[in-house]
Amino acid sequence: MKRYHVCVRGDVQQVGFRWYARRTAEETGVCGWVRNLADGSVEITAEGKEADLEMFLQKLNSGYLGKNISEISKSDQSYTGEFNSFTIVL
């Protein structure tokens, strides 16, 4: 099991991206959260099987909002198993 901290940059606020990320996480079996940041980017903490996490990121980047994304950066973190769903943090 893995945990990623992800930052998504581009035109990703006020376009439904957090809801798209939640739906995509549910489809791929990923748990964690997503929130908007003041600088216009979106922050994600995601946990799950490595293959599921990679599929999640691939779908985010190539989905209907993919054209709005200019960069997705990720860093590994220690897996905690603290999540049982994927939520939108306000």
C-alpha cells in the first residue's frame, strides 16, 4: 500500500475538478481527500494500492478535465491506512 501527496496545477478550480477527483478515486479504489489551495492549485492526499493510485493519476490527467491540467506533481509519504473513503475538504 502507498500514500501520495499530489499537487495539480492549471485551470483546476471552479470547473468541478474536486468532484471529478472524488468520483475517479471511488472508481479506482483510492481513499483520501482533495481540496483547493489559495494559489489556484488543488492538493490531494491519496492512499491505496500502487497500481490503483497510478490509474487514479492517469485518469485525472487524461479525463475530461485533463486539458485544463498543466502539471501534476506527486511525492511519496508513509502509508497510514487512516482513510476509508475519498472526501472533498472545504
